[in-house]
Amino acid sequence: MGIFTTLLTLPISGPLKGVFWLAETLTEQAEGELYNPEKIRAQMTDLELRLDMGEISEEEYNAAEELLLARLKEARQRMTAR
């Protein structure tokens, strides 16, 4: 009965499995970019440079730095959880 049911539902379940796989893959890629410690450090360096050049205020710098530090902390937690 299992093979018969699988064959009958294949036109519906096949594409759904593909969509779920694609969504999962895209999520993994996005999280990999968002929580990449090297990229976060590069963004922090860029942020500091923008502050030094006067492109952003001290308040903007502090707010952005806080977000980047939170992401860096989350990235480290994800790395230790693996």
C-alpha cells in the first residue's frame, strides 16, 4: 500500500518536496551570510571607518555596533552548537 500511495501522491508531493528543499537551502545560505564572523568583523571595520570620516554620528555608530555585536555573539553561539 505504501508504494501505491506514494505513486498516487507523487504529482503533489514531488513539487512540494522540491519547494521545501529550496526554501531550506535558501535559508541556510542567508543565515550563512548573516552570521559569518568574518563578514561581521569587516562590517565593524567599515563602520568604524565611516565614523572616523564623519559620515555617521557617534549615536549611529553605537546603534549599528550594538547590532553587529549581537550578530557576532549569535554567530559564535551557532558555531559552538554545531
